[in-house]
Amino acid sequence: MKNLRNRIYTGKTASVVMAVLFALLATFVHHIELLHPEWKAETGTPAPVSVRLPAQYFRITLLRSEYIYSAQANTGCPDIIARGAVVEPESECGGLLTAYEEGRRPLRPWRLVAVFALYLLVALLLSAYMRRDDMGRARWLRSQVGLFVLLGLLVVGTKAFLLFTPYAFTLLPLATVPMLAAMLLGKRLAFGVTLTTALLASILTHFSPQALFFFLATGLAAARPPTYRRRVLALFKSGLLTAVVALVTSLFITLLLVGTLDIYDDLRAHFAPQTSIWMAALASGVASGLLAILLLPIAAKVVDEVSRGRLLDLQDLDNPLLRRLRERAPSTWEHSRAMANLAEAAAHAIGTNAMLVRVGAYYHDVGKSCHPNFFIENQHDSENPHNALLPKDSAHAIFQHVTEGIRLLRLAGVPEDVIEFAHSHHGTSMLEYFWIKNQQEGNPEHLSEADFRYPGTVPSTKETAILMIVDAAEAAARTIEHPDKTAFEALVQRIVFAKLNQGQFDESGLSLQELRVVIATIVESLVGMYHARIKYPWQQSNGRGADNTARTATQEPPEEPQKAPEETLKAPEESPQTPAEPPKAPEEAPEVPEESPAAPQMTEETPARPSTPPPPAQVPFPPASDAPPVPAAPAPPATATPVTAPAAQATPSPRETPAPIVDTYTGPAPVDPNPGRKTPE
């Protein structure tokens, strides 16, 4: 099938190309004021752009009045010459401004190359970090392109802020980028993005160590673990936390470099973001959260994340694909529904996208609706088609549910995030049953293990890895004879460890701690699904007892009520009076009139029909209390249905359910003596 890999991963060449393009853009923006001669600030005329004099042009001492962050140094020159401000030539500030402009103009090639190399190094390191196997969706080409576009906008916006505003750099809402990265690409990548953002801000502010530390602290505060419910509220809370961290960071930077700290004096004299670095720090945190809320829909579209509204639409059980699966492969559909509950609980436990996992569980097996009879859960009593196929053909038929599922989902316009579940729920694992069968037949075509591996990819996100575990665990749990917590725990651990050894989780980003949480959650959910129920009194009685017994209170039941029917069954074989013709088939049994008092009742004492009968069916409701008990009669006449000994009543396991009576009983329907009574379910 064309383009089976539903994601394009970023290669080394693409990483280098993106890094070079980003470095070229950043270098151009970094020197943009030097490329416009009319933007040169001169004394005696209004400044065309804001000029931020670097720290080396001041006489830095421990005196607050001479520190760069003071509103005015002893020289009488502010650290920021605002756009439109006029600097007198005779002032010392005029001399500093003239020296600064002459020192950087004209643009020297070596300076240009040095700045380009710095930006290129930062971009290459970030791209290499994103290409790690455990970075999930950050490895995708479109995710990296989107992130570099966002960083390019950050560089352009920061430069515009520095050139055309007189405000302190602490007002810059650069924490927006780590917020969005944590929300859309994971907190692990958000830490790398935080470091990148801080380095870019430091380069743009003349390699300011204060800017580096400030944006590093605020970015780490913003890169909180992602949440998939109430995202707007989560981003707003993240903005408030970032504001608090920004304020505390700016206070301690000032205290460290200046030596004194007077919050009241700063707020009283400079109660505005444009003059107070502390107020600017508070405002930047709130602005970062609000800006992230505005950019979230656009950023989600860029990284191809399916929206919550679209997931809600896909959960509609009347969806044509789900209806097709439900009608053509009902057992597969029940398996998918059970998986959805297990996977959603596991996703909630580790804080990943639980709604996406539920939708993925619904749709991951839609390919089985094409040929449902090739899968054991849908065969029921029909003949197994694999008995007539070669092992390689059987494996190919099984593999088709992956490729056909992808085809159906793409034809229906299902988002790629959901299609990925169909593509990776088996990973690259081997279909061991048919591989072993092929080996037992001598491997006449000299096939290799690769011919019996699924044509998918290993999970690249935590959500798809969870579904892979749940898919195997839910199916295997149905084979446990005595389900309990110990059995489920051993089963799930065996599945997870086997897939770990196969390398199926290498690219998922799941940590060992998260795997432990997933295992524990799945086990608890399985225990809840296969819970035990207490038997009703009429199920526990050996015949009709409790409220519906036909015996009196003083009557003692026979010690071995099954003995007589057992002997009676053998009697026809030994007695010469037994008719030669075989007993009639169950469907040909003579009908008993409804008014007959000896009509067969739906109890465990009802004689079974001949020829290897199934286990006695459980009764959905007790028999009529006025019906006489069936006596242990001698050998029946030739016209009567032979009697078989009822099987000994065994205590069923908690997962066994009563077989429906309609499949085994063809006589007249029993009459409920209490029509108003509710039948226990």
C-alpha cells in the first residue's frame, strides 16, 4: 500500500537545511538596523529606533546609581535611549551613543559570520535533540518545521520589541513558546525549547547574562506537564505561575548585581511596565499565557494535532465506519469497546491524551470488517478458513486488516492521529502462530521471519504504545480460566516485558515509571471487568429449591438423584427389549402438550437429549412452583426421549456466564407463576 508510514520523520539533511535557513533569517534580523543607514541614531536629532546600550559602555560598580538597571546613571545617560528621544552632543551620554554607533557601523563580515555561526549552532543542537527516538511527534517533519517557524517569529518579534519600544526586556512574553511546546509536543521537548529560547534572547540583547537566566527560569516554569482537558484554563494558570517566577527571578537578579533591594521605592517611582523591570516581569508572565491561548489553535493545526471537537465527533457510535464494524464483526467491536475503557484509564493515569486513545481503540481494527471470518473471535461455529490456506497466505490475510484499515480510515477522512493507531497497534511484531506452523510444515518456500511480521511501525507516541499493550492484554485476558488480580498482573507484565525486549516501545517516549503505572492501571481495570457475582438461590439449588421447590418442608431430597437416570441410560444397551431404531434427533423430539403436567421444565433435572449434549444451561428464572418434580423413572419407552445423566454441577469461574436457553431447548416455553415479579438479571 502506498505511503504506509503515516508520518514523515525528519532526516539529517532536512535538519541541516532547516537550521541553515533559520540561522540566515536570525542573522538578517539581528543586524537589520545596520542594513538601514537611516536607522542610525545621532546626537542632536530624534532617534529613529530605540537604542539599548550594552553593559560594556557603562562604568559598572557596586553603586546602585551607576548600575545599568538604574533609571539614570551618574553619566546622566539612561540604559535605553527611546525612539524619538534627543541626545545632546555635549552630554556624556552623547559621547557614549556616538562611540556605540561608530563601533558597529559599517557591518563587518567577521561579525556577521560569528553571529550566523551562533544561531546555526543553536538550531542544529535543537534539531538533533528533536530527532531522538523517544521524542514522539517532535520527530515528525511538520512538527519541526512548525517549531522553527515559531522560533523565527520569536526572533522577529523580539527584535521589533527591542527596536521600537522603550520597555525593559523582562516584558517580552517569550515563555509562550515553551508553553505551546509542552502542550503539543511534550514536556521533554519543552525543556530543550526553553534553553533555545533563552539563548536566542541572550544573543539578541547583546549577550546579556541577565536575559539568559531570566528567560531560562521563566521558560522552565512555563514548561509544565501537558493537560488534555480544559487547556485554556491550564495555559492561564501556567501564565500566572510564570509571572510569579519572573518577578522572583528579577528581584534576585537585581539584589545580586546591585546589592540593595527596595521594592517599595521601585513600585512607587516606576509603577509601570515600561520603567519597572519588576512590573514588566509580572506582565510578561500573564501576557505569555494569554498569547499561548490565542496561538494554540494555529499551533495545533501546524503540528497536525486533532482537535477535541473532532474527537468528540469520531466518538459517535453511529459513525459509518463503526456501524460497519459492529454489523460485520460484532465480536471485534466488543473487543474494541473493552479496549477503549482499559486504554482510557491507563492514559488518564499517566496524564496523556485519554480521549485520543479511546477514539483510537474504536477505530484501530476497522480493517477486520473487510474479512471478519479470518479472525477467531468472529468465526463462532463456522469453519476456520485458515485450515485450507498455507501459513504464508493466512499471515497475509491477517496482515490485511492493518493495510485495509488504513485505507478505509483515509477514505473516510479520519485524522492521521487516529490512523496511526491502526498502523502501529501491532508494531513490527511477528505472527508467531503461522510462523511456527510454517516451520512445522518444513518451510517449503524458504520464508524468513520478515515474511511473518506485521507491515506497521512501532508506536511513536505514548498513546499508541498504551493501545498496543491494551490490545494484547484484553485479548489474552479472555483465555484465563480463573481470572484474579495475580493472574492478570502476571499476564500484563509478561506482555509488556516481551514487547520491551522486541523494541516496540523504543520510540514511544514512555518511561519505565509510566510503564509501571500503565501496568497497574490495566490490571485494576481487568479485575473490575471480570468481577465475580454471587449466585442466586435458584442457581445454587440442585434442582428446584428455595422459594420454588415442589417438595414440602419435611421432605428430604434423595442422596443421589442422578444415579437412577445413569442406570436407565445404560439399560437400553443391555436389554433385549430395547427397540433397534436409534433415538430421534433433538429437533425431532415429540412435542409435549402445554396442558400436560409432565411437561419438561427448564431445570437441571430436565432430561438432556442424546449424543454428547452440551453442559446443562443455566436457567434465566426458576421453574413454576406448582410443577411436580421429575421422578427417576425406569427405562423410557421407545417413543420417549432417552434420558441422560445431568452433569455434575461445577462451580463456574467468575467470568463464566449462563448459556442462553434458546440455543438448547426446543420445547414449549415455561410459564412464569409470578408474572409481576422482576426476573433477576
